[in-house]
Amino acid sequence: MTRVLVVNAGSSSLKLTLLGADDTVLARPRDLAEIPDLPAPDAIGHRIVHGGQEFTEPVLIDDDVERRLRALVDLAPLHQPKSIHGIDAVRTVLPGVPEVACFDTAFHAGLPPAAATYAVPAAWREKYAVRRYGFHGLSHAYAVRRAGELLAADPARLRIVVCHLGAGASLCAVSRGRSVDTTMGFTPLEGLVMATRSGSVDPGLVLWLQRHAGLSADDLAQTLEHESGLLALAGTADMRRILARDDPEATLALEIYLHRLRGLIAAMAASLGGLDVLVFTGGVGERAPRIRQGAADGLGFLGVRLDPDRNAAADADAEVGAPGAPVRTLVVTAREDLEIAAATRRVLRAARP
């Protein structure tokens, strides 16, 4: 299997990447209209945000799988319809090319029950499949694999915390190469402060707002998903702009962001019983040395220490930890496309007679 077209259909964007046999980027078409002019892919890999409890591994897409994916729309109403539309749209342009669904939730499917289970009635958990699913699994999985390559070490022997920091943000605790804890839950709203998402809030607050402020479920969803986080604190969701300011609102937004980040990194390390490697990835994780330093400044008790010069100069995949620090700290470029391509090739090899 050589060329793989990776399709990443987000809530507001469609990203396409054509990868060669050696994972070189052959093209990044802007839209599907450009695809007929490119070398024909041998396979297509789709990023699907939610696999529910049913899909815990990448899977070859057929009519039955597509039907089951549609049944999961209620679990991810912002993203799942776009992913399904991406499948249909690509199939129209490239009929007959095998397609594989790769799930953001799959990396977390094996979370221990203590990490996956909410303390809510069993009827909810059984009837509505209520559990902590976790997200960004493709990014977390790639970051773990790449960390092993950079350190020339088997990641299965390392206790790793991956910080995927972008517009959406989540942490993952990885032991023996597997996710054992993560900060997002039933939805991508739980956990860290994000660009426009609140992160974790007291559920009692939500109930109070419904009862006393007259807010509907739709009002609350719109506000917590799209009008909260950094946008609500600093008036902009753009971390670059916040870092360039020194006014009280921007300062407070950064303090809140880093307070939650440090606390949850420590929580992930507690799930692992210690920490060997800390990885930063995602747009903010890769390009904001001040955020990495701000997180590390509160984690010295875990053995995290950054080298200021290394941290400031980090470009692409690099080690930014201080020499001799007990915890190795890395910056890894997010490459979900490589993880999807690898999974796509693996599924198709297994499907061959």
C-alpha cells in the first residue's frame, strides 16, 4: 500500500493530505475539486471524532459501518456529521478506493474502569453509554510513538504525559504505550481551559443557571462551547494575541490557563505513579515557549525542568528539558495524518486474503 489520502473533517474545516509510501507529503489540496489532478491514492483514511463504545480500533468502511457511524451522531453532534459528509464526498470523487475510519476516541477505549466511569446511576451508564471517552487520541498516539523515536527508547517502558494544546486541548497519561487517563470526558468540553470552551465547571453551576437565570440547554451549550475559555476571559481566543498583551484581562487569562494546565499535568502524573517524559504538541504546545515554561515552573516537584535556551529555540521535534532533569521534556509536531495513514495501511494489510 503506497499513497494514502488523509481526510480530516473538523467542525468548521476540511483538511486533506496526500502521503506517499514513505509518508512524504505529496500534496495538501485545498478542497476535493483538486483531487482529480493529483496522483491517485491507493487508500483513504478518515479521522472520525467519535467511535462510541463500538469502535475501538480503525475499521474498513462499508455500508454497515457507515450506518453505525450515523447512529453515533448524538454523541458528537458538532463533528460526527462533518466526518460522515467527508466520507460521502470523497467517495463521490474517488469511487472504489478503500476507505478506513480512524477514531479519536479509540486510543482511550482501554481506560481503566476507575478512570472511565462517572459516579452516576448505573441506569444512565447502561442506557445512554455514559462514560469518559476522551478525545485527541490520534494526536496522543502519534506523540507517544514519536517521543520514543526521539529518545531512542521503547515508549512502552516510559510513563508519559502528552499535552495536546490547541484550540481544543487535552492531556493524556500513557503507561506501557496505552492511555490510562485523560482530561476530556463524555464530551470534549471537560478538562483544560481552551480557546472557546470552558473546560470543567461545577455541574451544579449549570443546573443553577438553568433554574435561576432561565438559560436553556441550547443556550448553555452555545456559551460553554463557543463563548467561554480564553475568549470569555481575554476577549480573544487567539493565544498569540493574549501572550502579546500585558493588560489585567490577558494576565488573568494566562494565570487561569496555566493553573488548570499544571494541576491536570500533576493529576495525570499521579495516575501513572510518576513521570518520565512530558510532551507538548498542538498549535499552542508547539509554538508557545512561554506556556511550556509556565507549566514547567510549577512542576519542579515532579522533576520537570526546562532549559530556557532550548525552550525558546525549539522548532519542530526537539528536546527542551534541562540536561540531567529527571523528566525528559519534548516538543512534538502534531501529525495526526501520519497516525491515520499508518492505521489505514495496517487495516488494509489485515483485510487482504
